[in-house]
Amino acid sequence: MKRLGISIGLLLALVSCSKPTTINITHADVERIKAVNPNITSDALFDGQKLYDQHCLKCHQFHPTKFTSKTWAKYMPEMTGLAKIDQATSDKILLYVSTFSKK
């Protein structure tokens, strides 16, 4: 019984430390965001995803769907400074997380 408890504890520790799964950006995602912002391209979303993975997941394990786009927009200015990223990078990340945010 003790072994089972240890095994379950290890499994939970591994799961809690794992990175969130990457969202597969689809054509429908690009079209959905284009309805709001006609200048968006799939390249912009892929760039935002790459930058999010590179800069944000170092410290946070948040999946983009964890927050609303309003919440992401509220915290991005602070995180831009803490992560020491430029505004263009921040804007690309915000575009990505807002596209897949909780509605």
C-alpha cells in the first residue's frame, strides 16, 4: 500500500510539473481572429505561440485558455517588464493568448 501511495505521489508531481500542451493552430482559428482583426495572419499566431513558449513557460505553466483576453491584457504590461521583452514581442504573445483565451 505504501508503494502505491509513493507511485501516485510521483505521478502527481510529474503531471503538475509538465508543460501545458501546445495548441494546434488551425485555419478556423486564423479565420476567427481575422473576423476581429483582418490584418492577422497565421504566421503572427505561430510567432506568438513560439514566443509564449519561449518567454512565458519558463516561469508559468498557464495554458492560454486559463484566463480571459481581458485578464491577459491586464497582466501583460507588467509581465512585459518582468520578462524584459520588447513591446512587439509582448503584442505577439498577447495576440496568441487572446486568440485562445477563455471566452
